[in-house]
Amino acid sequence: MAPPRNIVILTGAGISAESGIDTFRSAGGLWEQHRVEDVATPEGFARDPDLVLGFYDMRRAALADVAPNAAHRALARLQAAYSGEVLLVTQNVDDLHERGGAGQVLHMHGELKSALCTACGTRSRWDRALIERPPCPVCAAPMLRPDVVWFGEMPYEMGRIYQALEVCDLFVSIGTSGAVYPAAGFVQEARAAGAHCLELNLEPSEGSHLFHETRLGPASVLVPEWVDEVLAC
Ligand code: BV8
């Protein structure tokens, strides 16, 4: 098989689990500790902004206590060494891909290290708490919210992602349960484009039947192995 020219990689919470960041749907995961409707919807934010700002302030601060793992580093190595195109799309709002050495990362669900002004729409790099309502660096309005995509909101970079899926030869999904759309629908888009679809996950996901190949195990083992294979092509 000729080496794939265009690779699209989608990652989820599972790739950061071994770094100590809770996944969402696992036992004791984030969605067991907090009701999605309360902390990850525009309606929840309108109802109780302090609860939501506190939730994301906690997760942003916790980034200082974690570090990228072998899976993050392996994907950075692939991006740097591969002769073809490698587009890295993540559902994660943590910064471990970048801290693992990755160059371009499309955060389709936003980032903890960014703040969105609801007055002027500016997105600013941010690493402090938001609960004290600090002023927007551009318009000075005390109207900053976490720059994450909540349920019912349009994900970022959808145009570029669909463009890449239309021409990808290899689609790889890592550490995601395939429960949240539109990300969970990318495998169908890739298949329709004739791509080979590979899943690397701890357990079968909701979309496993849509992949040509599923490898089960921890990302810190499966991802470096897979990257070595591709770079040996
Ligand atoms: C939208 C940011 C319009 C905030 C998040 C179609 C059908 C049904 C419903 C919908 C539909 N289309 C839209 C919807 C509604 C909704 C949706 O999907 N609802 C679901 C619940 C049914 N989607 C939306 O509202 C989206 N917006 O659709 O806008 C539109 C439509 C089309 C085109 C454009 C616009 C917005 C959704 C984004 C919500 N924000 N995050 C925050 O982080 O707080 S979602 C959040 O949850 C994550 O970002 C991620 O996306 C999702 C969690 O999923 P995973 O990352 O997969 O994590 P999970 O815990 O579930 O699974 C972890 C996996 O890892 C497991 O499989 C496990 O086995 C594995 N694992 C664990 N450890 C390891 C491991 N694997 C390897 N190694 C390990 N060590």
C-alpha cells in the first residue's frame, strides 16, 4: 500500500487520560461530577455564570499539574517527520498537544487557555481565572467567558476540517467515544472520500463499526507504535 498522502487525526479526552486529565464519560469522569446542562451549555452559563466560570477556572488551573504523555509526543514527531500532510484536530480543550511539541493543532471545541469576549467577540490567550470578571484586553468590558464550544454552539474550523476530510487517505481517531457530533461523524465523511479509517482506543467506541481497523489499548502505547509504522513506510 502506497504511503498515505493526506492524514487527518482526531483526538479526544482518552489521549490525555494517562496525563491525569479526567475523561468525560468514564466512571467518576467530568460528566459524573457536573451536569452537562449546567456547565457546558449557553443556557447553563446564563443561569449560573459563577458555577460555569469556576468550573473552567478549576480545569485551566489544573493544567499546571499535568504533562503531555508519549502519545502527544509521538503525534508531534509524526507532524515533524512525515513527508505528506498531517492535520491534527482535537476535541480537547487542554494544551497538551502543543506542550508535547505539536505544531498546528485545530481545537474544534476551543481551549482553556483562551477567553472569548461576549461584548466584542475577541478571542484572547488567557491563563488566569475569569470568575473575578477581568476586563477584555481589547474593549475593556468585563464580559469574558471560557473560549470553549458548548453544546448547541458551532464548533471552530469546520470548513477546514471538512475540506481535509474530503481529500484524506487515512483517518485516525484516538481516545474518543464517538458520542459527540459533528466530530463523531468525521469517520463517515472520511469513508465517503475513500480513506482508510483506523481507531486507536482503550475500548470500542460508539462508531467502531465504521472503522476498517480498531486497535484496543492505552494511547501511550498504541500511538507511538502506529507512528513508527507510518514513518517506516
Ligand atoms: C453542534 C467543550 C451545530 C467543552 C464539548 C447529531 C446527532 C445527535 C446530536 C447532535 C447531532 N449534531 C449535534 C448534536 C448535538 C450535540 C451532540 O453531539 N450531543 C450528543 C451528546 C448527542 N453536539 C453539539 O451541540 C455540537 N454543536 O452540533 O452545532 C452544528 C452541526 C453540524 C456542523 C456544525 C454545527 C457541539 C458539541 C461540543 C460540546 N463541547 N467540549 C468542555 O470540554 O467542557 S464536547 C466534550 O465532550 C469534548 O470536547 C468531547 O467532544 C466530548 C467528550 O468526548 P470524548 O473526548 O470522546 O471523551 P469521552 O470521555 O466521551 O470518551 C473518552 C474515550 O477515550 C473513551 O472511548 C475511552 O475508552 C477512551 N480512553 C480512555 N482512556 C484512554 C482511552 N483511549 C486510549 N487511551 C487511554 N488511556
